Amino acid sequence: MRELLPKARIKWACRRGMLELDVILEPFVEQAYDALSDEDKFVFQRLVTVEDPDLFAWFMGHEKCPDPELSNMVQFILGRIRV
């Protein structure tokens, strides 16, 4: 059975090696993570295990994520962030 990680661990996983990802992921966790369904939290947990170059390409629109669940989460996050 899958287990949700503690929010503190999720926040730590959002600290990336690229500032561009930090300014997307960290505020999202602070502002929206708690309101996600458990299923969406599992998808987000998977998303933060992806390597930085892939995340960067997906969030910047340079490439489309091949995984439909992760792609939907990327689009959801992009719709929630304040620029």
C-alpha cells in the first residue's frame, strides 16, 4: 500500500538545484498541497522524484511530459502559481 510522505519531507523534496523550480514548487506546497486529494498528493510525490532537467523542460513548456498524470499535475501547478 502506498503511503503519503509527511509534508516536511515533501517540502524538502521541493528544494531543487534550479531556482526556477524552487520558485514554482515551494510556493505551491505552501499554498495548495494541503488541499490536494490523497491521489493528487501521490502524483505530486512522484513528480518531485523527477530529475531537474525534465521538470524544467515540462514547466517551461519546452517538452511535454509523457506521463499523463504527471503532465496534468504540471498543468495544475502552472495554473495555480502567481507570477
